[in-house]
Amino acid sequence: MIKNQLLKHVMLMVALFAFVINPFISSAHAQRGLPLVRDAEIEALIQDYTAPIFKVAGLNRGGVEVFLLNRNEFNAFVTGTRMFINTGAIMQAETPNEIIGVFAHETGHIVGGHLVRLRDRLEKAKILSVLGLLAGAGAAAAGSAEGGAAIISGSAAIGQRSLLAYQREEELAADRAGVTLLNKTGQSSRGMIKTFERLGKNPLFSSGRLDPYAISHPVPRDRIALLSEVAKKSPHFNKKDSDSLQLRHELARAKIAAYAGGAGLVRNIFRKNLNGTAGTYGIAISHFLNGVPRRGLPMIDKLVKKMPNYPYFHEMKGEMLLRSGKATQAAAAFQKAVNLDKRQNGLLRIQLGHALLETKSKKNLAAAIKILKQGTSRDPYSSAGYGYLARAYGINGQQTLALAASAEARFLQGNIKDAKQFALRAQPQLKKGSPQWLRLQDIIEFGS
């Protein structure tokens, strides 16, 4: 009986540490098993949100990667130099400033070195808990089962509260750092306060029965009080987002809403101006997702006419045309998007290459391979890009390169076994020591 109780308490501590460390999961697992979303339009918006913050924070360009997760909750977290934000956060935020505030807060964690210090605290808490477990086991061995269980339980509670208290301190430090970063960029921190006001309406926090010492974040009312005092002193507190940035934010919200809940959710969010640019965009995408792109195409054409230099309307038009079996027209729309894209985005080039491939024209095959190579070079995370490239190489009779691209695609999909098989078949046909040979070697040796 005592042995079983001790085992249960040990498992409790394991679960506790997993819960505490979860927001800072290792980057090795961050990209495997998480529902990552890839979208050129939203990623470009995120880059514009984060670039000024990262710059004043002294983070090198490209030093922090930001990933989008397909989750409806309003949440974001960091793992080392990787930052993750849920689609639900963007969809729920009414202004860019709210999301910019989230990024400022998470950047505060990075520049504050909170992950490193949390790991140190975790190790100390583990030592404390182990000592408590040993003391409890000793008391049990001496004949005091209840005393042993009490010591074990007490050490677990002390370890838990110590770590949670530390996390609350770091959250407040990240809030203050976020305000400082926003001030340096000349932006308002009002959005941070609005975010905490939204969290405060959550029944979990508003019930009045929550133990503030048993959670990892300060309760919203405390954060609002502390933040307001600092934020309202800023000369930028009442500064609003530009109209162009607000529109791009609305377009991102509309796209996410269409994918998350279809036309019904789009109508709910944009009920005050459903016929506006963002509302029209969301409804058009909903038609596309429902398998009737012919209903969405006229709406997208209307938006293209209204904003001819916005590349992502052309991108969506290309997707609709491709779904309609009009690959040649789709390629023309994607080409327009690529031409208008100042960022030289890899995903847009991959879509163009896919459309060229679907034309099934020999004259387009070489162009498809060229643009797909450019796309995967600029965006090495796209498994679809390598999949299309493998198809193109196969059609072109370049079997070794097709096998190598298939290895890359399977690896990015998490299918390590098949990735290694493709790599082993392709590698002997490549020049030893060449960049592609070395890349395949990495795949072959992965996990060894």
C-alpha cells in the first residue's frame, strides 16, 4: 500500500513538472505534433507586427522564428528563439495593437532569459521534491504511513507553489518588458491591457473562487492594475493603428474565421459590415472551402478590382481557379501574386509551381521545376513544396532528384521511416559531400 502511494506521488510530481514546463517545451518537439498553419498572407502580417519589436529588442533579423498554430484559444508562447501564436488569438483580437502587445510580451520572455532561469528553478524544485520523497519514504519505512504521505504531499505542494510563484514573477516582468519595447517602437500598449480585460471575462478568472497562488500567471485584474499604471504614462498610449494595417488585420481575421467556422463565423464577426472588404473576403473563402469556388470567384474578382496590388487576393483567386480545374488561369493568377510580392515568399512560388505542374504541359514543366526549387529554397519547411518537386522531377525522368525530394517531403511530414528509405535510395547516385548528399545524410542519421 505504501509503495503504491509513493508511486502515485512520484507520478504526481512528474505530471506537475510537465505542466509547469509545458509553455516552454523543447524546440525539438515544438514542430512535431503541433498543428502548424502555413499561410503567406498571415505570415507576412506577423512579420510586420514583429519586425520593429525584434529590432529594438536587439534580436538579429531571422534570429526568432514565429509559427502559427491552428488552435482557437487566445494564446501564445515561446520555446528558446521560437515563438508560437494561435490562429484564435488573431481572430479574436479586434485590432493589430492587441496582437502586437502579445508579441511584445513574448519577446520580453526571450530577452529576459526566462526559459534558462525557469530550467534552473525546475532543477532546484526537483531536488527539493526528491528530498521530500526520500523523507516521506523514510517515515513510512519507520512505520508512520500517514506521516510519510503527508511529507510527500507537502513537498509536492511546496515545489508546485514555488515554481508557480516564480512563473508569475516572470510573467509580470515580461509585461513590463513588453511595455518598454512598445514605447521604443512608438506604439501603444493599450492592446495589452485590452487582452487582459478579455481574459478577465473568462469564467475561470471571474468566478472569484480561483486560488491566485495555484496558477502560473497573475490573475488578469492584477496585471491590468500594474500595467495601466506604467502604460498610461507613455506618450504613445492613445496612438492608433494605421488604417492599412487595420484592414490587413481584418483580412487575416476573415480568412481564419472562414477556415475555423465557415460563413456562419464570418457573419458573426463581421455582422456590422458584412459587405465590406474583410467580410466579402471571408464569405468568398467560405464558398471555396465548401467546394463551390464558382460562387467565390466573382467576389474575389471584385476585391482584386478594388485592391489590384494586394498579392493575396490574386493568390486566393489562383486557389479557386485551380480547384475549378483551370490550371492555366490559376498559374496566371499565382504569377501575378508572385510579381506583386515584395517579400519573395516561398509559399507563393510553390503554389505557382503546383499550378504549372497541373497544366500537364511539357513546356511548363521546366518552369515548374525552377519555381518550385526557388520556393523550397526560400521556404524549407514546406512538405507540399518538396512533394510537388518530386512529382515534377519524376515526370521529367530525373528519378534520383525525385527520390531526394520525396525524402525531404516525408521528413517534414514526420514520416521518418519512409524519409530514410528514400534518402538511402537517392544518396548513392549523388556526388559524395555535395550539399544535397549531406542533407540526405542528415535524414539518414536522424535519431541515431
